[in-house]
Amino acid sequence: MSVNTYIRAPVSVNMAIKAMYAGNANANQQSIFMQWLVMTACGAGDDTYCESSHDSAFSQGRRWVALQIVKETNINKERQVR
């Protein structure tokens, strides 16, 4: 994917994003938003190799953000268990 590609969110995700921004998202909307953010917007499951080294670096940066979100989610789960 080119770094200039706009990622259009489905209507359900768009509604979840708006609810998150307004501070009144329910549990389902929060889940929809986080899954879209990590997997689609940040490309956690995508290959980061691109033809251009600039695009590869950009893709790796997006993926790094996703991994940090997942890492913090897992750390918080471990803290709750203790």
C-alpha cells in the first residue's frame, strides 16, 4: 500500500470513532474501533516491505504504533491479574 493511500473506514467503524471522540462509546464500539485501529489503520498484520524504502519505513512506523498499543493492552491485563 502506498503511504498516500487513504484508508476509508466502514460506516460502523466511523460511528465507533465518532463515539470514542465524543467520549460516549459503548463496549462494542470501543472494540470495533480498537480492532480497526490496530489491524487496519496501523497495519499490524500487514507486510511492511514496499518497493520504496520510504514506503517501507512508513509501513514499519505504522506497525510499530500497533505493536505498542497491543503491548500496553497486554501489560494492563497482566497488572490486573496481580
